[in-house]
Amino acid sequence: MKLGIVIPAHNEARTIRQVVKKIPRKLDGISQILPIVIDDGSSDDTLLVARESGAVALRHRINLGAGGATLTGLTATCRLGFDVAVTLDGDGQHDPNDIPTLLEAHQKDGADLVIGSRFLSKTIGEMPQLKWYGNKVMNRITYVFSHYNATDSQSGFRLFGPNFLELLHLFSTGGYEFCSEAIIIAHQSHLKIAEVPINTIYFDSRRGQNPLNGANIFLRLLYRSLTG
């Protein structure tokens, strides 16, 4: 099994080298591991640093957002002939050493979409309060449209199995709603979803998704449900 590690990054020149270097080089049951960084319209040296660190690096000329960058990376993973993809953030907030935990849920339990949940982790108490409430609201919004009760619907640390990678064409735009839409697609397609605990490093409370994006996500998901 070949594993692609998709890392969307926007102006992450200071952290992307450490993220790429921390990715395990060998994992049980995996014949090849390839980091794929999507430079999402950065104005710094993210692209150059990613390539110097040993990753395949692709670039968006304009910033499409984390969802658009993730979708580009997943598409590239398929075209390169990889079987499974793991996505994680380029700012160092996710610990690549947790990748085996996601892989175990796929390899042993047959999960097609594995979500690394911060809310199942002992480090959840370190999450800034505003983000905690924002994520809880997004969990409810995601449930309205997916009927799947996820503990961390907005986590960017995920595994996409072969069955899910065949459904990338079902995404609407790859906008802010990407995380919720992935759960909707998996649940409506009768794929198996699993959540596993992950460690998260909260080093900057200003980073991450703006809680006000919740209204925008809701409207996009509503439009999807009415037109899909």
C-alpha cells in the first residue's frame, strides 16, 4: 500500500520543514510514503522550503483556502498512483507521529474516512475557548446535513481510503465547507467513518478557521443539499 501525505500550506515557510521532516519514513504495511505539499498562494518561501525538505510541492497561484488545497493534494495523490492519503496541517499543529493511529483504523477496522479528533484527546483542555465553542457549533451544523454525529467535524488531520478517493468528484467547490462535506459524502455513500484521538499543539490562538466562517459554511452546505 502506498501512502500520500497531503499538507495544505499558506505562508508556512517557518514551519513546513519541521512538519515534513517529522513524517515517518517507514510504517507497517506501507511500501511507499510521499509528502505532498500544496502551497496555497503563499507570499513567502513555502514552496522552496517544502521542496528542499524532500516533499513534492505544488502551487496555487491564488489562495483557494485549506479545502481547495486539500482537494488538489488528494487529486494529485490519486494521479500519482497512491492508494491512501492522510491530510494534516502545515503549521505544525498536528503531530505526524499520530499517523499510525489513523492507519490502524483503516487497516484493521476497514474505515474509509478516519478523522483525527482533538475532542477525544487528553490535550483538548488546551484548545482556546472560542475555538472550542466554534467547533461544537460546526459539529451540529455538520450533523444537520450529514446525520453523522462527529466529535470533531472540522479536524484537518484525516485519512482517506481508496473507496473515498474514488468519490472526489462529489465535492462541490473545495471551500470552507470541505471538512463537513467529506463527512456528508462518506455517510451518504455508506462508507465507514471512524474517529481516533490525536495530539494537538496549540501554539497560536489566532491560527485556524475563523468562527464567523460557520455562517458561510452553513449557507454553502444548504445550497449543496438543495442543488445536489
